[in-house]
Amino acid sequence: MEGVLKLDNENKSVYILALETSCDETAAAISKDGLSILANVVASQIDWHRKFGGVVPEIASRKHLELINPVIDEALREAEINFSDLGAVAATYGPGLVGSLLVGLSAGKALAYSLDIPFIGVNHIVGHIYANFISHNEVATPVICLTVSGGHTDLLIFHDYGDYEILGSTRDDAAGEVFDKVARILELDYPGGPIIEKKAEFGDRQSFDFPRAFLNDDNYDFSFSGLKTAVINTVHNLKQQGKIVKVEDIAASFQQAVIDILIEKVRKAVENYQAKSVILSGGVAANKSLRKQVREKLSIPLFYPDLKLCTDNAAMISTVAYYKYKKSYFSPLSLNADPNLKLS
Ligand code: KG4
Ligand code: ZN
């Protein structure tokens, strides 16, 4: 069924405080009626994880504990409201690192309980998709959504708020995870995505013919572990032969392989489902080459969130929470963290 996603704001204004602690960003945001973001505070822990080349779960949960109250205070200050103005509290309850999720979830539930207002648990991946509705008020449906982050690579068809279906997912590594791992192989910093993108600008994307798994298969699943292994082997062989490892060329060829795989699956889904638009979300959606090439290959409108809303943030969680609030989809205070939470 075709339609247009458009928010109606006819009800009384509601302020929602949302918390997001699923990985290594401690975030709090306050929205007014879902799409008006009054505060979007993100305390990044990247400096603590960088020297390990990836997120260390134990460090992440400890840092969330230290940062959660300061980010909530900062969000209230920025929004210029008090706890008593809030209509609901929301928090991500999965998927993610369990120790990290528990910090935001417990804080959110405790606040909702003490303020005697509804609590709303939110799926992180749904948050990444809804981040688009903050930046774009009207999105034609059905829309094909590609969510590509450090933990997820999912392709969905989205008919309406709350009405979507997963078409395919990664069978091994997530796209962002592979960017991070390849950066490590190339002795680049963490997180790898933005650095690989920068290096790729100065490289030749045809230098190495890396594998593109499932490219022509009749499914919407992804697989990136073969690509990762091919990059490892290439770097290893070059080093063994005493040859120069031209990081820019490897970065460009690797990035192009990821983009080719992602675009082909999106193209196929758009064609098969006669989609009216495409949404890119998650950290990898910040990649400008991916955006540019999707735009070039598809003749239908493409949407992606503003840069700050692409990577993990709580504004996107508050927006999902608003749609749930309107339908009175509240969560019990017994809601537990679910590290492997699926889209349902
Ligand atoms: O959505 P996000 O902030 O956190 C997760 O939910 O995982 O995504 C982070 C991931 C990291 O793996 C990072 O390397 C990747 O997104 N990323 C990028 C870019 N910016 C961030 N990957 C490719 N190109 C980028 N410009
Ligand atoms: Zn994310």
C-alpha cells in the first residue's frame, strides 16, 4: 500500500526524556511532540576505547555509570525544562551490550517511577530508522530502509509507523564492524569508518578486486567476513613480499566492495517491492560515497539523517517513544535489557 508518513501534532504537547546507552555513547535527549528536539546530548567514550581498537564492554558500562546523570542534567538545562515538565521517560532496551544497556534502562525506569509518568522501552535499530523522520517530515511509502551500523546491517521494508518487515540481515559481521576491523589491519585509528572514508578519497577503488558476497544471490542477506579476510590476506601478502601497502588504495577498494554489496541489495528490494523512497540510517550512513552512489543508482528519493543523528544518539529514541506514547504503548518497569533484541 502506498502512502506518506506525516506526523500530526494535534494533541497536547508532550516532553519526552530519552536515554541511549546501548554501546559506547552515553546520550540523553528531550523532544517536544516527537520531532522537535530541544536537547540532544551525546557524551562519547571513544577516547577510552581507542587504544584497544574497539569498544571494551566493561569500560563502556563503567563510563555510562559515571556519565548518565551529567548527560540527563545537561539535557534538561539545554531544553530549559524541569523533571516535572516531562510526560514520559524512554530508554533503549536492546540490542546492544548488556552491561551498557542496563545503565540507561535502569536510570530511565527509576526516573519514570519516581516521577510517576509512563516508561517506554525502545529498540535501538528502530531508533536509527526514525532518526530520519526528525530530519525529513514527509517520506513516501513503501520505503526501503538500510540500517548499517557497528552492530547491525539490516534491510527492511517500512509501510507505516510500527508496520515494517525485515527483508535481510548480515550473517556475520556488521558493515561498520568491518570498517573498524579493516582500519585496525591498516593500523588506522578507531572508529575506522570515517578514517577509511578519508583515506579512500585519495586511493584507487579499482586497485584490488575484493570479494562481494551474495551479490547476485536471490536474497537480501549480507556477509562481510570473507571481504575482511581478503583484506587481511592482501595486507599480509604485501608485507611478506616486502611490498608497500598503499593504505589509500586498499581503503578505496574495500569501501567500494562494501558499497557495491549494500547498493545491489537496496536496488533489488526497491525494484521487487516498488518502493517509493529509500532511507539510509546508522553510523555507516554517514559515508558520503555510499550516499552519493545510492543517489546515482536509484531514481527515487533518498533520505538520510543529519550527521549528528546518523550515529548513536538519544534524539532518535525520543522520536520512536513519541509514536509509542501516542498509541499508549508503555512498557512495564519489569522490562529487562535484551542484548539480542530483534525487530518485531
Ligand atoms: O550507529 P553507530 O554510531 O553505532 C552503532 O550502533 O554501532 O555506528 C558506528 C559505526 C562504526 O562502526 C563506525 O566505523 C561506522 O559506524 N561509521 C562509518 C562512518 N562513520 C561511522 N562507516 C563508514 N563511513 C563513515 N563515514
Ligand atoms: Zn547504533
